[in-house]
Amino acid sequence: MCYAIPAKLIKILKKKKHKIGIIDYFGEERQVIIDIDDLKVGDYVYAQGGVLIRKVPTKEALEILEYWKDIFFQLKQTDEALSKVDQDKLPPNALAILQKVNLRKSLKRDEMLTLLGLTQKEELAVLNEIANNVRQQQHGNSSCIHGVIEFSNYCRNSCFYCGIRCEQNIQRYRMSVEEIIAAAKEAVEKYGFKALVLQSGEDLWYDDAMLEKIVTEVRALGILVCLSIGSRDIETYRKLYAAGARAALIRFETSNAEIFAKLRPGTNLQDRIKLIDDVRELGFVLATGFILGLPGETHEDIANNILLTKYFNPDMYTFGPLIPTQDTPLANCSQITKDLVLKATAITRFVDANSNILVTTASETLDKSLRKEALLAGANSMMINVTPAQYRNLYSIYDNKTEDSFDVAQCIKESIDLLMSLGRCPTDLGIS
Ligand code: 5AD
């Protein structure tokens, strides 16, 4: 988005699947997948989600870098100061495990369970601090903000948790191909977004040709296009990759096959896992994850959810709490606590130190302060809703979805203010 720094391309490497570039932000290097032609070492570029998406004219890049040249180092200092850990406060029962984390040794399932079982305020505070420290050590102060356009709330599925499941008696909408492209254009040209997630229910009304047109035109705006369209045929994903989509967001929702089958009638976990594997195999940058706190889920399931996410080697972890939603079969379920969301965030950071972890809208809906708190417990990425105002409230996957009442400019300002107050910088996180 407008909160983005151009990088200088300093090396081009050829790898089997992709062309890889090394880019530089004021001496900090990242690896990225090169997704444009006609590029040479020394060019200035924008990278998003680990993908080099656009060249920036040198004059323009140098002007922007002039603005960042001091702020960049000031932000780093702020982040470093905020991510210090007070070793003296380490909780005794988690001490050995957290020392292991400090040594970058991977955690075993029973160690994850011990951490999930922590309840004392001071212990949780230290857990979050250490996660924040690991994030800082791995990624410096890099952070990213992506936009999301929710283009249709029609869905063929009947997921028990979801407010747009096909049985819901809600006002449905579909944006036309032209409307979607216009909304993306506005997000890019007016607000400066450089990565957009195109999200919808599983809506087969959009056939491959329509989706290809959308992706082609949105990619032509010079941004990273991320698909969040659910279980579509792998051939559809293949065509959309060819049209220029480079990222895909597909959650497996839960690693517990029984809960999956019960809550997602007519579908099964195995097929979902295969789809995610296949999408990854096509070369997409992958965001995946789960819902936290589905009924029947134990701490063991949560640990398994984190481990299954890790299995996919995703570029982004995305998980959020179940928000019980009116008129769905899970309307009367209890909601998990903010602490559990933070614990899952911190443990994810420990299990996959180099991961990128999104603060999801569901987390913010559970508790507004979770955005900041999750960023201080291992998370490093967030999303802003740029769905046109007339549709925004209709994409009601859960009740009281946050941000609905704010305008985009206000959301951007709040997000940037928050990131800056935490010393986070919009340098791309790169690929691992
Ligand atoms: N609470 C939290 N997350 C939900 N999702 C759908 N319904 C809910 C809910 N009630 C999540 C699913 C889906 C994503 C777009 O939203 O994980 O993949």
C-alpha cells in the first residue's frame, strides 16, 4: 500500500521453479520471487508477499527513499526496544521450553501443549514477549498490509460456522467483473495498495474466463494478486496463475478430520489438504491456517492445527477465533478468550520462527486490542478491507465484523499509525 518502500535489486538468481532476486532496503537483504520481465540489477522495485511485482522509476524511488532514510532507522530502534525480553521473568514451568525457543530448536507437540496450558498473567506476558523477540530476530521490523476486496457473498457450501453459508437468509450480492476491476483500481491508484486479496464465497457463477479477466486486469495494475475463492478446481487455479495471480489464501479450517466433516457437510479434510498441496505445487505463494476454537476442539487439536499449517510451508499463517454467528448452527457456541489467540500466535512463532503471521479480522472482532497485542506476540502482517462501501456489511461471514463503520482512508491511517508506533517498517518480508 502507500506504506511501502522501494527496494534495490542487487542480484538475480535462477532457481528451478522461479527466478529469484535479492533486494536491498538500506542494507537489509531479502529474497523474492521475480514476477516481471525486463529487469536488471540496480533497478528499483516493489516487492509484496515475497514477490517482486513492479519496477519503480529511479527518480520516483529515490524521492521516496529520501523520505524513509532516517525514519527507517528510527523505526528499527523502536522495534528493537519493544522486543527486548526480561529474562528474569521467565516462568519456571515453561523455562526449559522457552530456552529451547531461544536456541531456535523446534518444539515438540507436548511442549506446545504445556505452553497452551499456561494461564498466569505474568507467564503469558513473557510468552508474548519472547515471541515478539523471535519475530524481531527473524524478520527485523518488516511488516505488510494487504487489502481485501470481498466480491461475492454467494456460497455453495454449508459450513456450520459461516454467516454466508448457502442456507443463511441474507441479502446476497455479486460484484460484476467491471466493478471488481474498478474497486481494485481505486485501491491501487487512490490508496496505494500493492497487494490485494480477492475474496468470495465458493461462487461458481464466476467461471474461469471471468476470473481470468479479473486477475489479468488487476495484475496489470502492478500489484500482487492473491486469490481467496475456496475449493475450486485445480485447473481453475492453474489458469489463474497463468493470468497473473501469484498468491492464494486457502485455510484448511481444522486439522481434525471428524470436526471438519461435521462442520463442512459434503466436504472432507483430505480433499482440502490435497487442494492446498496442489495449489502450492503450482507455484502460488500460500497463506493457510485454521479457525481457533471450533466446538469439540482440544488443545491437542490446536497444536495439530499449527503443525499442519507448518507442514504446508506457507508464506503466511492465517488463523482467527471462531465468532459464533447468528442463525448458523454454531450461533450458541462459546467464544474463546483473547489469551488463547495470543498463545496460538506466540506458539506459532516458536514452532516456525521464520513464519509470517497475519492478524486476522476475526481476532480484531473478538477484541479490538488484539491487533496491537498480536503484533506484539509474534504477528507481523495485517489486512485492510477495501470492499466498496455498499457491499461491505453484506459480507457477513461472522457477526460484528470489525472495520465496517470506518472509511478506507481512516483504516489505513490507523493501521500505519499503529505500525509506526510499534517501530514496524513496510519492507517486504521476502520468502524464506
Ligand atoms: N468465525 C471466524 N472465522 C470464520 N470464517 C468463516 N466463518 C467464521 C466465523 N464464524 C473464516 C473461515 C474462512 C474465512 C474466510 O473466514 O476460516 O476460511
